[in-house]
Amino acid sequence: MQQLIVINQKDNVATATVDLQKGQEIAVETSSETFIITLQADIKFGHKVAIKDIKKGSPVYKYGEEIGITTEDIAMGEHVHVQNVLSQRGRGDLRN
């Protein structure tokens, strides 16, 4: 069973299928490659982890869709969640 799932080639995050521990080395499979990342934090089931470095102000892609913008640089293996991503969806305050 894959411990991290990547759905779309565009994704820069993977979703944990089980609870994972900081320091674990995890194989990540995409449609074009398999590589290893080392987790920089504990990742709970259902949470996201960066599978490549993502610069501050860049989009976060999950399932091939942009789900937010980073508020800081995020290194490969780091937890990707509300502490470092600002959601752009469903925000009434961003309507023109």
C-alpha cells in the first residue's frame, strides 16, 4: 500500500494514507517517476506533504487543482496545511 498518494502529474503535494512520522523515508510514485522523500514533520492521515520545494507565493496543487497559495517557502517533506497555505477557494472576502 502506498503511504503517500499523488493523483495528478501537476501535484506538488501528496496525501498521507496513514499516520507518518518525522524522519521516515517514503517512496512517492507519480505517473512518470518514483522517488524518495524524507519527512520533515509528523504527517497525520489525510494531511498533505510537499513532494518538491514550493516557494513562498506559489500555488499548491492537489488532484491537479490549485488549492491555495503558500505563505512561506515549503521544503520537500514538510507538512502542508493552514500554517503555510492560504486557501483561495470559497473566500467571500476575495469577491470583486
